[in-house]
Amino acid sequence: MKVRSSVFASFILMFEVIGIALFLRGFFPVPVKSSFSSKNKLSDLPAEPLTGSSPNSSRLPHPLFKKVVVMLVDALREDFVFGPSGHMYMPYTRHVVERGSSHSFVAKARPPTVTMPRIKALTTGSIPGFIDVVMNLNSPALLEDNLIWQAKTAGKRIVFYGDDTWVRLFPKHFMEYDGTTSFFVSDYTEVDNNVTRHLDSTLKRDDWDILILHYLGLDHIGHISGPHSSLIQPKLLEMDDILKKIHGALILKEAEGSLPYLLVLCGDHGMSETGSHGGSSEPEVNTPLVLISSAFKRKVGTEKPGVVEQVDLTPTLALGLGLPISQNSVGRVIPVVLEETSLRDQLRFLHLNGHQLSCLLKDSMSNYEKDAGFEQFRVAEKAHGNWMKLYIEGNTSEVLTNMGKKVLKQYLEALAAMSSALSKQLGKYDMYSMIAGMMFVFQLLLVLLLAMPEALSGAAAVDLPVLSALLSLPFYLLCLLLASVHVLVCTSAESSCYFCSLSWGLVFAAVAFSSTLFCILISIATRRLPLGPKIQGKSPLRSSGGDWSLSELDVLLLAGTVGHTLSLASSSFVEEEHQIWYFLLSTLCLAVFQDVCRKYFREQRGSGDEEDHILPSKDCHSSAHAKAGIYSEKWLALATPPFTLLCCRLLRSLNQTGVQWAHLPDVGHWLNSSENKMVLSLLAAFCLVLIYFLVQRRCSWVSKVALALGLLGVYSYRAAVGNVLFPWQRYGQTMSKGTVEARFVYVFVLGILFTGTKDLLRSQIITADAKLKSRGLWEIYSGLVLLVSLLFRAHNLPMLCCCLLIQTLMAQFIWKKLYYDAAQTTIMHYWFGQAFFYFQGNSNNIATIDISVGFVGLEGYVEAPAIFLTALSTYAGPLLWACHLVCYLSSERRSPVAVSHGCYCLALLRSVPAAAYIVLVTVLRYHLFIWSVFSPKLLYESMHLLLTTCICLFFNTMEQSVSKS
């Protein structure tokens, strides 16, 4: 069965997406949880250890606190409180930390550092998985054992105000609540006022036991303008005043002889130097934790904050309120909180924490008895029993005190060891789904590679022996073998596998498809052998002799692509991947410059005399005009590679990215500073004008007018939100959300896209007009450019300008004039797209995703548009270059098979690193640091593959149109 290269590549990509989805389903682990579905209860708590007699009663120490107020400030970095600017940002908090009755810590938050996983960590004590990044957009109810459920079950009355993620996680748990949306990042005032307005009345009442306040304004300011914005200090002063009000009210409410109150100030995660979060950098994972209570000793001097894990707050609050510790908690109680209690109570608290961790360890590790922490806990528990025997007998000697302190130390060491062992177990991977997805992807990749000579031949068609594969004996034997393996794995697996939960119909289809693919693979591999039949048709990569003929540029493109794939094996190269693409792009520009020099100097030197002999016989004016045109074309072609190199060097300075040097100042920071707003305004205006002239050339007059008005609306939107200025606008003018201006632009974007789609459909259905088709394609492209210019921040508009300018020059003077084939052109577009992904400030860290663009033109959070706009803005660089490739190969007068070759090469370029990467993350899945680096990269690779699949499907449509024309 013969199929076109583009159709073949599209189907391979679609099935690869399914394979990687299956792999991801197994790779993103289910966090370590107890297999018991029930939750911990007071009646299930262990007895107090006692040696030599029957166990003592299940005595619980009295609660440490009467009421607890948790003030959670979203994206509160530890240096905002404990750093050099802490006295200026939060003076009252800093005073309490240094001189008040408090304990302060730097709490380490585990990646992913986004809100919903961090709330789960704070309430369950467990470490959420990276898949919770996706679930963060639509948080389901939390069903596992957690602090909120335990408090409600114990009759505690809970009041909540703030981020509505809590309301979705804990429905029907709060006696009173008022939620505010966490995703509308343009609002950083009302979102906090809606919380504070309840404070006065709530603090005067006595009908609550736990008050939770989640403030979002600081996080929203970070997303909008970063941690060094002028808006940061006023917001932190506002938070400081609120903490002062709460602390004062709690002091006044405390009665003599009653239990004290506890005020907790914490952050769910930090904030990167760009204002975002989600990764594992120090500013993102280090958060302040301040515990304020009259139960603590007043400090007499400045102390350096200790370091704890964020999950340690869960058992500390549970024991402080007299509640059982959550079943899946990996945290350990903070010892200094227990210092003012009796030694017996301290030991009992630590014993309860150790028992809970040992039970979780038993359930999650098969060889738990050999774990050092578990052995230490058993030793400490036995020593605790001996101490209790002496204590009950009335021994009051100093020996008993020293013995108790020794037991206390043993418990603390055991808790630290067990907590560390559980934290290192990121989760239970579904290895069967991972291996099935990996083998599926590798089969597809091998078929794609073996079909290369046919796919890139002059016929641009691949002969797939589907029928012979289905009728062969190996196909049926493979089906039986794979079905047997599936039954064996699913019946003997200790834990549930996603692939085993599928219906038998789907499993049989997957087994049959995999068997067919293997048989096709063997058949194509046999054809590739020297004795196999030869493929007819001339390949663009072959010489007339039939052997592979690779130019210097071909060698560079192949070596660069393979080298980049190999570099993904290093975590450092993954973190700083942009450096690889910058290097490859610079090398490509030099190689292209060499080809240009060879064409216009060495190869044309011999034809110069012939030209001079012919020219005098023609009209002098026309010959002079032609000669001037050739002369200018030559020098423009020679100037294009150095100009591209210069643009790329300037764009590298626009946005610092990666991990190692992301904190360094760049041109983007300089342009966004308030004193340089006029410079940014002039630059943005110039860029929008240049964008118009670069894009409008191939559009209809209606689209030209719409594009001009749309770009004017883009500048108006940026002026409305305060990024740039109009000449008549003053610096102190009030900012708005720019909703009207953004919707004004959306109208023209839709109008241009509609006009382009109409022309494209007319050329496809009514008349095979190549000119009409070309205009439709470029109009769709111009609509996309207009939308991207709206979503890009003002300082990134020069990047969009350089992108369009390089595309125009390369298409006019390099790809067309040097007769580069479709494969070479596709690889160049791919390289440029990857480099521009990083030029716009992205990295392989989810913290660089700018979620604020998801709310451009929206009054509130609407899930589908927000996800679409965020994804479009993030992948704008690769998308623009891929769309330009479609337009270039489809609209230029090229071979009809060029579109097929381009689609096939694009599929191959994206499939190779994706397949290599899933092998890498499988091998390194248990390494905590490597896992935290590679997991976001795997998500990026998956999204890139999905984007490439959509582009290839569009390629197929264009190829049909080219064939008609």
C-alpha cells in the first residue's frame, strides 16, 4: 500500500502522541500513599510504650493551642522576610521574628512549586507529583487523609477566606468561606481586599477554631512585573499590617490560664527572578515559616532561621491541635514547638510521629525492616518503654532526665531518617505502561527512519506492506505472545497498571497494531538490505550515481541535530539547552554565508566573460537595469547571514534564560524599568510599524487595513496596562486591565483569519487558483502574527520583528536563490524555531511560563481561552517558524513533492529527541534532582510533538492544494 510521505508522517506522529501519552500516564508517579483507604483516627493511635508489663493506655498529650490562624501569602519568598530588605518590606514581622515569642524557619518546598500541589503538601504532608501541575488548572476534591478532614472530624470549626483552590479541594469542610479566583493574575488589589474585609468581624467572634487566610496579590504582582517591581513593597507592607492586626487581636483574646493561640505565617512557594514559579531554583523553593505564640519563649537576640521541610508543618499542626497525623504524611514534627511541654509529652509526640512514619514505610517499601530509620525507631521505642517504666515507678533522679534526653535524640534521628527515605521515593511508577508506551514509540521511530529513502524520493511515497504483514505467520505469533505477556503482567502485578485497566477491545487493538508495525518494520528493513529491491525515483539527497551525496551544509544539519539529541543525556545541557541552539544557529549562519560566497564569487567567475559578451548586443538601458538588480541582489544575499547573526546575538541579550544565569540583568529588565518607559514606548511603536510593513505585502487590502488597526490596538492595550506611553499620556495616569483594547484587537485577528480561510477554501473547492491559495495562507499567517504581537510583552516585540525580518530575507535571498531543497529548508526552520523559543525568555523550567497572557482581554478566569492563549504565547517561536515553512513550501513555485518532504523531515526532527528522551527519563526516574529537571522537559517535548502533529496535518491539506494547482 503506497501512501504519500506527508500522510505517512502525519499518521506516525499521531500514533507517537498516543504512545507518549501512555508513557506519561505511567511516568508521572502516584505519590507515596498508604494502601489503606481509611483515614487515621484517634482510636487507632498506638499505646504509650511501657516495658515489662501490659501496654499503657493510648494516652494523648493535651493540645498545645486553642485556636490556630494560618496566614498564607502566595509566592512569599524567604528573603522578603529574612533578607536584607525584610526590615523595609515587613518591619513588624521582622521585629516579631527577632524579638518576639516566635520561631522562624526557612521551609523548603519540593517541586513542582505551584499552588495546588503545595496546598496538598501543607494539608496532607505528602509530596505531590508533577502531574499535579496539570491538575492545578482544575483541582478535584482531595480524598486522601488530610489535616482539614481530621480537624472537621474532631469537631473543629474552620473558616476560610482566599484562593478558591481550597474550596475545590475541601468541599463542605468549612463552616464559613469566601473564595477568590487564583488565575486572574491582572488583579492584585481586590483579590486581597476580598479576604481582608472579613477580618475585623471574624477576629471578634469566638465561634471558630481554625482560621485560614490565603492572599494572592503578591503572586499576581510577581507574574505581572517580577520580584523587583515597585509594587512589591506596598503589597508586603499591606501583608505586614494584616499580620500585625491579627497578632494584636489574638493577644487581646487570650484569657489567663487558657491554652494559647498560634499564628502561622507561611508561603506556599517562592518566586523566581522573572516573577514566576514552578521550578526548583532556590528563590522558588525557599519560603518563610514563622510560628508566633505566647507559648514560646521571647527571644533576646537575633537568631538565624532554621531549615525545615514544608511538609513538617502538617504533623506539627496536627499534634498541636490534638489531632492524628495524616496517614500519608512524610513530615516530622518541628521539635522546638514542643520545648515548653514536659519531657513525657515530648517523647509521646515524637513516638506518635514515628509510629505514623513507620506504618507508611511498611506500606511503601518491601524491605522496610532493613531501613536504617525503621531500625532506629524500634531502638528508640524500646528505650522509651524502659524510660516509661522508671517514670511510672516514681524515679525522679537526674539519670532519668538524661535517659529521657537520649531517647529524645534517638527519636529525632529516627524521624529524620524515615522522613528522608520516604521523601526520596517520589512515587510508584506504572512501569508496564511506561515500557508499553516506550516500545510503541520506538517501533514508530524505526519505521520512520527506515522509510527515509522512499519518503524523500522523487515520488515522495512510501510503500507499506500492510496486507502481507496481516497475512503473515509472525503477525499471529506476535499477537499471541503480546496477549500472553499482557495477561501475565496484569494478573501478577502488585499495584494497579493503567494499561491493565483498559477494555480488552482496546488492548487487542493495541496488540494487533504493535504486531503489524513490527512485521512492517521487518519487511522494510529487508528491502533496505543490498539484496532487496531498489527504490525507483530520484531522491533530493542522492546524486545521479545513486549514492548518497551530502554537502557541507547537509553534514552540519545532520551533525547538529544528532548532537543536540545526544546532549539531552546531561541535566546541565537540559537546563542550559538554549546555549546549544544559539551555538548551532551561529554555526548555521556561517555555513550559509560560505554557500553564498561560493555562489556569487567562485561559481560565477567563469560565467562573467560570457555575460560581458552578450550584454552589448541588448538594449543598454535594460541591460544596465538588469545588471544593477543582480548586483544589489548579490550584496543583499551576502549581507543576510551576517545580519541574521547580528540579530541572534542581540536577541540573546534580550532575555536571560536557563538556570545558571537567569538571575543576571538583561535588556528586557532594563527596558521594563520605570525610568526607561519612554525608550520602551518608542521601541514598541517602531517594532509594530516594522511588523506591519513586513507582513502586509502578500495580504488583500481588507486584511491590510485590519492589520494596521489591529497593531494600533496592540499599542493601545500596552498603554492601557501601563507598559508604554502615548505622547499625550502622563506617567502617573491610572492603569486599567486593557480589556476593551484587547478585545478590539481580537476582532481584527478573527477578521483576518476569516478572510484567509475563505480564500484558502475557495482555492481548494471552487477553483484551483495558486495565487488565491498563496494569499489565503499568508493572510492566516498575518492573523497569527497579530495575535502573537498582542500576547507578547512590550519588550519582546523586537524579537518578533527580528523573526519576521529574518524569515523575509532568508526566503528571498537564501533558500530560493541557493536552491536549497525541502529537507534542508525544513531543518533550518526547525533550528530557528527552537532558538526563538528561548529568545523569547522560555526555558525547560515551567517557572518561565507566563500565565498572565492567558487573561489578556478577559474579565475573569475562563479555562479554555486561558490555556489556549498561554500555550500559544509559550510556543510562539516554533509555531511562527513552522507556519512560515508551510506558507513557503506551499506558495512558492517548487516541486509538488516539496510539501511532503517538508512534513516528513519535520516529523523526523521531532520524533528522534522525543523517543530518546523517554528512554533517558526511564533510566533516571529515581534520581530526585534529575527527575525534577527532566520532568518539565518531558512535558515540553510532548507539547512540541503535539504541535508538530497539527502542523503536519495542515501540510497534508496544503499538499492536496499544490497537487490540484
